[in-house]
Amino acid sequence: MEELAKKYSFKDIEEKQYLNCEKKSFFHGRIDQSKNPFSIVIPPPNVTGILHMGHALNNTIQDILIRQKKMRGNETLWMPGTDHAGIATQNVVERKLAKENLTRDDVGREKFLKLVWDWKQEYGSTIIKQLRSLACACDWKRTRFTMDEGYSDAVLEVFIKLHEKKLIYRGNRIINWCPRCQTALSDEEAPHKDMEGFLWYIKYPVKDAKKFLTVATTRPETMLGDTAVAVHPKDERYKDLIGKTVILPLMEREIKIIADEFVDPAFGTGAVKVTPAHDPNDYAMGKRHDLEFINVLHPDGRCNENAGDYNGSDRFEARKAIIEDLKQLKLLVKVEGHSNAVGHCYRCHTVIEPYYSKQWFVKMKPLAVPALKAVKDGRINFHPQRWTKVYLNWMENIQDWCISRQIWWGHRLPVYYCSKCEDENDYEKGVFVSRVKLDKCPDCASNEIYQDPDVLDTWFSSWLWPFATFGWPFHKTKNSSPESIELKKRELEYFYPTAVLVTAPEIIFFWVARMIMSGFEFMGDIPFKDVYLHGTVRDDGGKKMSKSLGNSIDPLEIIAEYGTDALRFSLISITSIGQDVYLAKEKFEFGRNFCNKIWNASRFILINLEGADVTVKAIPVKGELNLADAWILSRFNLTLKKLNESLAKYRLNEAANVIYEFFWHQLCDWYIELSKLNINSIVTKTVLYNMLEKSLRIMHPFMPLITDEIWQKVTGTDTSIMSKSWPDVDEDYIDTDIEKQMQIIMDVCVCIRNLRSENNIKPKDKVDVKIKHEDPQILNILVSNSEFLMSLAKVGNINPKVTADSNNPVVISSTAAGAEIGIIISLDESFDPEKEKQKIDAQIKELNAHITRKDKLLGNVNYVKKAPPAVVEKEKQSSLELKQEIEKLEKIRSALK
RNA sequence: GGGCGCGUAGCACAGUUGGUUAGAGCACCUCCCUUACAAGGAGGGGGUCGUAGGUUCGAGUCCUACCGCGCCCACCA
């Protein structure tokens, strides 16, 4: 056994230990039919990602689960990788170009893509490197990227298959358009935020009448594309106007007044301007009434040639101008403040424009059926459970998924159009979905065929993550042999479905729900059994940590200052299941201090085990152990039991705190202190060794690096605890009687320390103690373990008969564990019997309050009748004990001169 | 408009199915550099568990309403 360095220095051990595990392939998962598989796929961070606290939390949780399962004998696999993050990554490279005053159009598609790949090559592994600094036990050799060759093949396969099943289609729809990114977005990518805006009331002159019809709108600029005004069919105010015509101001266009049930007569004026090309509701009305669709915006948000005089001006500039012009024309009736929810681009936060456009969609309803069922019948479970409802609600109201994006970085749609055959009115004519590149039209053989310039939504590749990462669909590539394909197939079979998905609730819709759907569609099975949703990391003011807010704490900085293990343990211990995590830098001191404690306690044990022949198995049977030995073994097994329960329920903070409590406040504070009395006994040494060895095992998933370092010193090996087994609970050592006895010793010890402290007795000075108890058994426990008290409370003599003498003439007493405890002190001027009496009076008063409450309870016939007998008995006993304690205190009080 | 979470000590939090005198951490006060550890040890002060009702023998825990904070979803212009 080697000694540990005097000072714990995480910098000297952490990286070394991580590399050691990796070198020994402990992170590698492979098929082992003798074991149960336990696999996790990492939520792939964006290639543009920089490690933040959310990642730190997310991956620490996964790492704990993986390591613990591996120790429990499962064959574990943690699949790592990154996501190409279409828009986000494209934006990064575009911003880089912008610094040189270039746009992507300036460089062209091919060159631009090369620039993105170059960027990916250079910076794309940053996040992976950073994950390693968290000590993640990922199987790095398997690291996947959503745009690597095989993965792209999966995306292609899925597109083709869904298209064959008519679940992918092309159509003209109102979609969410980001004028800055200039692409369509899915509904999930355009979150609505409440904004304070205005409701403008605008008069539309009725044709051939000296009347006006007033409409209310939040987006006046869209009036340029109005093709009707709608009122409710039963609205008496407007009944006679239905079918008539109004003149659209500014455009001088004649538009119809239509009747539609959609209109709410109570809102605004009860008359709605209808802009079918720029609003989803108006779109629906436009369809119902066969209205014209006039698009008045360029893709970049400027007004187009359909916008009359406003052609060329930005949508918000146009809004201002239109309001001014309407004012001039005296057509603006009034303006009201109005708050409504406005969609924003989830990548650049620009206000979304509902935009009429031709896009590709996935029909979701059929895919949702098995995904709904699996969660309803419990084949997939959410933790915490409340998210189930959120999931089900979304699934039940699922909308079709817009998957085409007008950007360049991503999987290009495997769709080809023939210029000759294309037909504006027929979405399928001249359109070909193909696995291979087409250079001739399959219909007319024309070579005027071109591939769709669009790429697929990033999530269209990530939703395949749980199986595509294993090599599905196993097509032959230039680097694959039939054997390697065969192996991949078997690996998927072995590791799929994965055990648990660990992620944040923000992406339930984006990702979790879609993976469940794709799992059923392509694997015919769930992708994972459990979904563990952890909270969001916030600053201590409750704000979400983000780079843009400038309130983030950099995990790498924390690692540099406190160490990886400290970061992990701190983070986990303050993360209660599903709750958001409030972080401040100081919180990491918690983990650091604990690591330090582990180090020092281990150091003590190692020093004292020097040369001793101890093994884990050599613990004597219980009867041969002293109280302290038996107690700590009981504590350990109870701790382990609780730990196992907490882990099974994903209550990792509870698990961390159970470990902390045991190691620090039981093993260190009491057992190690007591062990010093018998440090040369082989039994004590064995127990110490055993406790250290087992503690290291159970702490390893939480703090893998420090535990491995100590483990190697303890065992003289160079292995990792990862490859060792999780301890079993040994019920034989759990002993409530031993626990009770030890509790008495501890209570009395605290009582003596308390008396010493209150009476200003110097820590070095020994005191004589007088202990009285009516119960000879308890007295016996105290007397036979008196050496513990002598050591822990610096007691000289301990004896029921100790009396004051002329040198030490005063006995100061208190009660603990039902015993009367007195210490003999020498009299000095600071001693004031009156103060002692007051102290005792206060104690008595408090006890009396409890007794009164209890007696009232016990006097209640309903309570005695209805409460479980054990509870009643406990109350009775407790009341009795309190009364006895008061008696003792009163005796002590009256003895005071 | 619907849904969810939170409100417990000065601070930020835990409290699993309702059952002894509501818990640790940080901060604070007193004492101690005691031979594993001052990133430590011993002791201590501090809480009408957001408010008001209700269910119950018994409520921080369950129910209802309300107040405050935060989040998510939804096509009311």
C-alpha cells in the first residue's frame, strides 16, 4: 500500500486517471451475451457547441448511470457524437464571412460548404474534447456525426422510405419564415413570445356607399396583401355588408366582404382583414372562400413588387410608413396597446413571418400512433412523470412537420425536378425522389433535371440517433467489409433499445418525441425505456444561464479551479430530480471540500494500514466486533441500501447526499476517530480497509478520478474501479440494536462536549464525568464503552459515583439518552448558578411544551383509536421519556447551590 | 385561454407513500493550527414551512381558493 500525497491536488491526478481508463478500453462496449446490455446515446451537442453547465449536468448524470451499471455487471455502452446543427453552424460560418464583407452567395454553394467542412474539421471536436474533461465514459471510438457518410445514408434511407409510404409530401403552405436566416422553420423552431404591440383600427371605404368598414390589425403592413374582409355571418352590424366590396386603402384594390364563422364578433370591430399569404388563419379562410393569395414580401422581409409604393422597404419600415399614410388619409381610427404572442426564430431571435411557400412536409399523425401508445401503456416512462402529460398533449395534437430548409449546410433533399415536366399546379409532376443522383428525367429523358437546393431540418437527422449511430441501415460503403456490417447489425440488435435518454425538457418535441416515432417506424420498437428529464441550469437569480446574458459559469473554469470530481459532485448534489438548478460559483466548494475530505481520510487509513495484512473478506462475524466496528458496518449497509434505491429512481442528488452523509459524518466524524483507540487491532484495520474499499466503489460513479487514484494506492494496481463490481448489501450487518447503542454513546458524547463548551473548559483539559441511569443495561453500554467517551469527549474518569472534591467542587449536569450526565469542574468566578438554573428552566419549559402537546394527543380518544398502534405507543414512550428527563433536570436544578 | 413548476433558517435548497421535537450546505457567533484533514474539528444561534380555508386522530406533505415568481403550449386578427 502506498501513501497518498499530503495534500490533495486534483491537477496531479484527474487527467492521468481519465487517460488510464481510456487506454484500458474501459469505455468500450461490445456484445457480451452473458451480460445484460445497458446503453445510452448522448444527446449530440452541436458541432458549434462550447461546453456549458447544461452539458456538464447532462453528461455527469449519464456518466453516473453508465459507470454504476457497468459495475453492476451490465455491458454498458455510451454512444457519443455531435450534431451538424444546420442553421446554427451555417450562421457561424456566415458570420465569419461577414467579417470579410462576404455573403454565402458571394462564395457560392460549393465553396461555402467547403468552408463549413473546414470549420468543422478545425473546431468541430472542441465540444468532444471538453466532454472528456468531465471524465465522461463515452465509447469515443464510436463517435458519430450526423453528417458522416453512414449517417447520411440513414437520412437518405428514411426520406425514401417515408416518401414511398406517402408520409413525405410537398405542398404550398403557410410556414414560419425567418427573414434573417431566410429559411422555412418548423413550428417548434418558432417559439412564441408575448410582445407588447399595438392594435390599429383602420377604415376601409365601402364601394359605392358613403360608409366605412373598420378593421383592427396588429400587422398593418400585411394589408397590402389583403384579398378580403371577413365578418361573422350572424353579426347584425355587418349583415347587409356581406357580399359587398370595399376599396383597400393605399392599394386601391377592390376586395370582397365575406362571412366566416372564424371571426369573433367580440374582438376588435368584429371585422377582420384577410391576408391569405401572410397569416395561417387567413390562409384557411382564403382556402374556404377561394381568395387570391398575394405575397407582398421578399424572403428577406422587404416589401416586394406586390406592395405598391412600399416596394423595397423593410417590413417594419413599411409598417411605420403605412400608419403615417393612413393618418394622412384620415383612415386610421385609433390605436390601442395590445399584447400578443409573436413567433421568433429559435436560432437568431428574429420575428418570424408567416409566409406562403412551397415546402416538404412529413405527415405525422400516422407516426404518432405507436409513439402515443408506448408512453400510455408504460413501455416508455418519463422521469419526473409530469412530463408525460406534456408529451401526450403534443402528440395528440401533432401537426405536419416542415422539413425543408433554404440553407446549404445539411442533408440535401434527394429530390430532383425536371424543368420540362414540372407543373406549377401539380406537386408531383416532374418531381422525382431518388437514392441516386439523376441526370436524366425518368419521364421525358430530358437532361434539364436538377436537384432540390434545399436541405433537411437538422432534427430530421437527429431523430434517427438511437439506431443510425449503430450503422443502420447497414449499406455497404467503401470502407466496410461484410463482416463489419454483420457486426454492426448484431450490435444494434444487442444494444437497442437503449436504456435511458437523459436530456432537458426543452427538446421533448424537437427530439424525444420524434425519436420515439422514428424508433417505431424504422426499428419497430421503442428507442429507450426511460426518459430522464433534468432541469435547466440557472444563475442564482433564476435566469437561464446563457452566453448572451453573460451570466454563465464556465465549467472549464470551474474544473481548472476546483477539479472535475468537485464539479460533478457539487452539480449532482444540488440537482433534485427535474428541478431547475440554481448555480453560483461558491457552490462548487461543496464538492471540492468533500474531495479533500475523501483524500485525507483515505490518507489516514492508508498510513495506518501500512504493512497490515487485511482483506475485504476478513471481517469477523458480528459477535466478535466491538460496538464501533459493528456500527459502521451497519451504517454502511444501510447507506448502500438507500443509495441503491435512490439510484433506481434517478434521484441522484439524494444518492450523492447519502454518500456524503455516510462518508463524512459517520465514517470520518465518528468511526475514524474511534478507530484511533484500537488502531493496532487487526479487526479495526480490516474494518477500516473494508470501509474505504467499499466507499471508493460506491463513490466512483460520482467522482471517478479521485476514487481511482486512491483505489490504485490501496490495491497496488493500475486499474479502475469501473471494472470492479458494485458492492452487495449485507443484511447480516444491519443491526438496529447496535445503531441504538451507538446512538447513546454519541448522544452522551455530544452532551459532555456541550457541557465542556458551555463551561469554557479548554479542549486539552480532561474532565471527570458522572453518569447516572436507572436502566442498568444502558449504564452498562456507557460504562463498557467508556473508552470511547474518554477519547471523543476528553474524559478523565467516568463513574456514576464520581463526586466533587475540594479541587473540583462543582458538578454541572445535563441529560442525554435518558441519562443524567455531570461533569466535575473547578470553581471559577465566571460560574454563576443562577445562569445555570435559567438554562435548565428554559430546557424544562421547552420539554413541557412537547409533553403538553403529546398528552393532548394521547388524551384524544379518536387518536388512540385510529392512529396505528405503533405510532401511539411511540408517542406514549416519548412522553414518558420526556417526563423522566424533566424530573432529572429538576433534580439537577435543585442541586445547584 | 389551457397546462406545469416553485414559494421551508440571512442566502440558495432537500424533505420519497401525511406520523417522534422540520433537515444538511453556505453565511454567522464561540472555542481549537489536537499527531488524516483550517478545503479542518467541537459547540451554538436562527424557521408561525407564501396567505386563508378544508379533509384527517394527525398536514411542510392531501384538497380548494387566493397572492407572488418562473416556464411551456395555443391561429383570436
